[in-house]
Amino acid sequence: MKNLGLKVFALVLACVIWAVVSAPRRETVRERIVAASTSIVGLPPRLVITTEIPSTINVRVRGRVSELRALASQSLEASLDLSAVQAGDVVVTLRAHNINVPEDIEVVSISPSKIPFKVEPVRERPVPIRPFLAGDPPIGYQIGEATTEPARALVSGPASQILALTEVATDRIIMTGRTETFVIRVNVISDSPLVRVLSPQTTQVTVPVLAEVGPNLLPETTETSETTATSKREPQ
């Protein structure tokens, strides 16, 4: 009976420790579906993806309830390693190791597990720059042929789009209220999100604005002069 109290305390402490340590093992295991954002890694610099890739995928995971609850506050990511791809039609298969889940969480399934897309080589080419004129000058004025300096821009993008591209435009140039020739520097832009303007980023545009000349102005003036001259020759 010696040290009975100490022995009882040690027994209780051991039970408490066992209960704490074994609790996670006895916790209910469940499954749930979570969203994981897709990220592209390793794409060679001279290649570009030209078709849409889903921004998120659904991942079914299995784990203890507490771990699944904690997983809800984390940002999951599905990495698509494209370091070995070549130009053409590509299909990437996602596996469990591509999802950055915690160690104690099991990836059960991925949907979609296969992601198809198209990859093209990057090409560069110079194309003309077109001034984008918006609106009209006041009545009595007309717009001449606008010119740019430099007149061409070097663009870069997917081979199919670059070969089909005939021009790039400038930012909008408002013509409303213009009554004389002016020079303005504006940005050179591309309508396609996959086509980049490498150089120049801006161009100087000269827009002639001319006063209109009425087509009947000269004949009317001549006729008036002739009538006046005839009147002067008539006898009084």
C-alpha cells in the first residue's frame, strides 16, 4: 500500500495520455470533394497553349474528419508539368502526386483526370500599324489619310495567329471636334490575348484634318461674274 496514491496518479496519467494519442486513430474517416486550382509549370518558352485549360478541377479526398475540416481552409493546387511537351495536341494525365494535399490525406479520384489542350510554337513577324480613328470632325471638315511613325510593329504569338495577322491597331484616337491637322503619340495594341506587341510599344500618328471645298463653289462664282459683266454692257 506504500505510495498507493502515486501509483494511482501514474495509472490515471497513462490512461489520459493513451486516450489523447489514440483519439485520432479512432476518429471517423470520411470522404469529400474539394476544388483545386490548376497551375502550369515547365512550359518551354518557345511554346504557347492556344486552347482553354480548366481553372479548377474536383478532387475526392479521404481522411479523418478533423483533417478534412482543416483542409477546407487551405488552397489546393494541381500542377501540370509541361516540361516535356512538344507542339501539337497534348493530353496531360493528373495523378495523386500532382495534388498538394497534406500527408495524412488520401486522394481518391480526380475529375477530370485527363486535360487535353493544344500547344503551338511561338513566331514573330512585323505587321503594319493601323491608326484607330473614332468619331467625325465637325461639318465642313474631312479627314485625310493618317500615317504612323514607325509604320510597322514586331508581334509575337502562336504561329497560326501570327501568320494570319494582317495588322495591329493603335489606341482609339477621338476625331470629334477636330478642325486642323494634329500629331499624337498612342499605344500600339493587339486584339488577341495571345499576341504580344514586342516593339514599338507606341507610335506617332499624324492625322490630316482639311476644310471641305463645295463642288459648286467655282461654277457659281463664274456665273455671277458673267452676269455682272453682261449687265455692265447693257445700254442705259
